[in-house]
Amino acid sequence: MPGIVGITVHYTATAPGATVEAIARGQLDRVADPQTGRKFPAIAYTLVVPEDGSIAWCHDLNVRCWHSGAWGRNDHYIGLCWIGNHTPNDAQIAAMRYAIREWIPAQLGRPLGIVEGHRDAMSTLCPGPTWNEWKGRL
């Protein structure tokens, strides 16, 4: 965990009511690395925030998840994902803010200096088309 420097925020680009389990099942069928054909070994995110604002803890913080297409970044960034396809609701934003500002720093014993959207690391629409409108609330 000493190598973790930040958090990358993602979205599922699915219906807001999708479940964490459905997201995981869908990812297990997808190729994560086009060069090798390797599929996702598990859900790609450390934490997932459903529509109700709960937080699903999917992996320990020291587990390398496959949340970013920039593969080396997966070793240094925690993947935090909200379920939805446009803009997270207030409950989801509050949950992500709690995870970013309180829960994750408490687990690591230190704050993290970098909170980015997936699109800040590579060319993608993730974490949603309105990221620039709500990222300041995190």
C-alpha cells in the first residue's frame, strides 16, 4: 500500500439501478488486455457506489485491480466507481467524498494527494459526460 498515490474515479456507463454483482458478471466476460486476450480476473474496481449511496468494498486496497487501461497506473491508484450513465446522484457523491476524504486515508494512515477521473489518465468519457461539473464536490 505504500505505492498508492491516488484514486481514479470511474463510472459503469450502465443503467443507474444496475447491481454491483451484475457489473462484476459483465466484466468477467470481457477482455481486459487486448494484446494478450486476458479477461478481467474479478470486478475491476476496489470500491463501487450503487445508486443508493452505499459503498461496496470489492477488494482490499493492496489488491491490484484492472480499472485503468494505463496498466502501470493500476499499481498506484485505487479504482472508485459509481454505477450510472450520466451524473452521480447526491447520495453517490456523498459516498465517494466519504471514501476519498475519510475511509481510504484512514485505511492507508495518510491522505492521498491525487483524485482524478479516468479521462484524466487516458482518452475516455469515463467517469461520465458531466465529470467536470461535479468533480469539485468530491
